[in-house]
Amino acid sequence: MSLKDFALALVVIVAWGLNFVVSKISLEGVPPMLLGALRFALVVFPAIFFFRRPQIPWRWLIAYGLTISMGQFAFVFESIKQGMPAGLASVVLQAQAFFTLILASLLLKEKMTPAGLTGLLIAAGGLLLISVQGAHGAPLNAILLTLLGALCWALGNLITRRFRGVNPMALVIWGGLVPPVPFFALSWFIDGPDVIAASLQHITLTSVLSIIYLSFVATHLGFGLWSRLLAVYPAGKVAPLSLLVPVVGLSASVCLLDEHLSTSQWCGCALVMAGLVVNVFGSRLARAVRPQRASAR
């Protein structure tokens, strides 16, 4: 990977890592469901006029929008509102990789590799450590909501895998056409019209800039650059870089939000990251070790 493209990858990693801190800042002035509606309204318009609709059936496009766009962020925004630290959310949300493995095995009959199973067990231990320390920074209900967000992300991954070759940026934008109305309806039902009106009337510049960041930087810039890298380099060289996103998320939450986790939660985060590393690199390392063992004999 060229130095220029590696720098672009780092831009994406930082943009996605800061996404969790910016979400928490946004939620200080805007209710979770209204934030989702505003974010995806800006994701879609005016970008939708510059991208052709992905050539997949509408039912699958709607399913993608309801899972990876609406479901994921509805649960994550609500979890942060209910006390989930932004940095911890960036780690727990990575459970999507393991949910994807499990769902692919159950629904698509894909064989789970030993590395995938080992990584899953390691990460599960990390999530258990994080969960049992709920009193020290993250209520259990907030952790469970984040895991539901990860599950929705995983369901969206299965839809994406079903239609490989589709322009990922177009999929994000046209899939984003689904969430705004349901998000707004949920906000109307949960928060009520008075809260919505007050939030919009008294919205601060900080909230406006945060929503713009979530829509254009984290989504358009992030997915745009990531798609460009995937088009130039093998997925195996690009995808592992996303492991740095929780590192940025945790670091930013400590520096910018003064969030602090317990020792057990830090250990849990380390186990989740270790599980991800085993999942991504385990099979590759096993293949590299076999010839060395054979030559040693």
C-alpha cells in the first residue's frame, strides 16, 4: 500500500473512531431517534441524485436500510443515551464480526474456521468481563443495546455479501433512504412532538456540526475512501486496518470526554480486540506455521 493510500486509510480510521465521541456530543441536545432521522436525511440528500440505485431488489435494499442503517444506529444511539461510554461502545460494537460468523454459519451454511471459533470464544470472554462490571461506567441495559446494534450490523453484512459487486457507496446512500421516516416516527412516539419541536428550535451549533460530521465525514468521506481502497487493494490488506477504529474510539473518549473504565473493562476490551485479531489473522498464521513445522521434521 502506498504512503498516500495508507494516509487515506488512517483518515477513515480516525473519522470512524471519532464517530462515537461525536455521537455522544450530539445526544446532549438531540434525542436518539431524532438524531438518527437527521443524520440519514443528510446522508441521502442531495447525494442520492449523484448515485444510481444499486441493482438489487427493493426488498433487500429496504432490509439493508432497516438493519445496518436504522437498526444499528437506533440501538447504539439509545445505548449511549442510557449511559454507554463512547469508547466502550466502539469496542463492543465490534461484536458484529462474530455475529456475522455465527449467522453466516447458521443461515448461509458457511463453515466456521478454527480461528473464527477461537476468536469468538476469546471475545465472548471479553464481553463477559465488560458486562459484569456494569456498575463501573456502563449499565447492563446499555451494553445489551450496543450488542443489538452489532447484531443489526451483522444482518446487514449478510445482505451485503449476498450482493457482492454492488457499489458500496450507492448501497449506503440508497439504503439510507429507508431510516429517516421510521426514525422520526419513533421519535414522535417515544419523545413526543413537544420534545422534537423544542430540540429543533433550540438546537445548538455544536449539535448541528456534530450531525454534519456524522453524515458527511463518518459516512460519506469514510465509506467513500474505504470503497476506493477496497477497489485498489485486496480486502485482506485493507479490512484488518479497521481493527484500529476501537483504539481511536477509546483514546478519543478518554482525551475528549474524560471517560474512565474499570480495570476489568480494560481487560475485557483487550480480550475483544485479541479475539478480532485471531479471527482476522489466525488462519493466515496457522498456514504460515505449518510449512515451518514440516521443514523442522
